[in-house]
Amino acid sequence: MHTNTVVQKIYADGLSEQCYEEWTLQQMQEFVGGYLEAVATIYPEHIMLINEDGIRLELPHNPLATEIAAPGTRMLGGIRGNALLIEREKPDVDPPEDEDGFQD
């Protein structure tokens, strides 16, 4: 079963909690209250997971998650509901070498 390292739980009420735990897909969906949507953040090494139906479900505005979202990805009305900040997966392989033996 695949897991992701959750770094921070960001609650819609403005509170947040450091986490650093491995979570399953089911655990992440339960925390955000539905299907996941990945959102770019101001931190290149992290992505944020939110409820993809947060606006339609009229979940409460999450000001901290909205601040963390990358400027180009902030949605109309901001991020809604709980959010998870997770580490981006790092590739397991080195980049390919060019014909001279150098990595790009």
C-alpha cells in the first residue's frame, strides 16, 4: 500500500499541527472529507491536498491553507475545508547522462 509523508495538518478553523507521519490515501481522504485535489504551494518541496469539492460543499474558508497555496493556484474564494501539506515524492533514479557522461 502506497503512503505519503504528511508534514502538516491545516484545519479550516485556522489551527495547524506538525505531523511527519505516513498516511494512506484513505486517511488523507477522511481528513479532507472527500476526494483529493493537489494544489501547488509556495514551498517547492511540498504540495497541498484539499477536498476537490470544497467550494460546492460550502466548506469553511481555510485562511492558512489559502496563504500557503501558490499565487497562481489560489481558487475563487480561497481554499475550503481541511488541508494536508505533504512532501513531494522524489524520483528513485538519477537523471540520465548525456553522451559526454554528464547529468543535466
